[in-house]
Amino acid sequence: FLLRQKLINYKKIETMSTKTQGDDKTCYNCGGTGHLARDCENPRAEGESRDKINNQKKNFRRCFNCGTFGHIADACTKPPNQKGCYHCGKEGHIAKECPEKEAA
């Protein structure tokens, strides 16, 4: 059940990160704006440009353990969370009932 819930939440996060509009889109292939990597016709960025793109991608990663952005559960420094909300990381409710999700 938990693995299924994590997969559902991951897909929601991935969908949210691709629902940007116009010039807000950033390509993780070339680093340009206005399109996504899957639509990119430019050559792959290398060197410092590649490092910058990889750092930008990290900001969209969300930890399924603590609920914060910038890292994944394998790299989380907090103790494993066996219960709580996968949306905000707080205990006392689940993501489906998250008050922060409704406010957004």
C-alpha cells in the first residue's frame, strides 16, 4: 500500500512540474526556456551548463520521507517516516486529506 501511494504521489509531483506555462518551462537538455527536454531539438548541454541544469532539477525533487523539496528519500537526513502526509510531511493526516493541499 505505501509503495503504491508513493508512486501515485511521485506521478502527481512529476505532473505538477511539467504544468508550467510559456517561458516558465525550462529544458533539462539544453538549459533553454520555453520548451521541455522531451521537445528539445538542441544538442545536450555539457560542462558548467550541464551542472547548472542538474542543480535546477534537484529543486523539483521531493522527499517522500520528510516531504521537502531538494532531495530524495535515500538522501534524507531525517529518520524514516512510517506515517504521516506525503504532501506536507506532517503527521496527523494523509496526503488525500492535507489542509495545505487544499489551500494551494
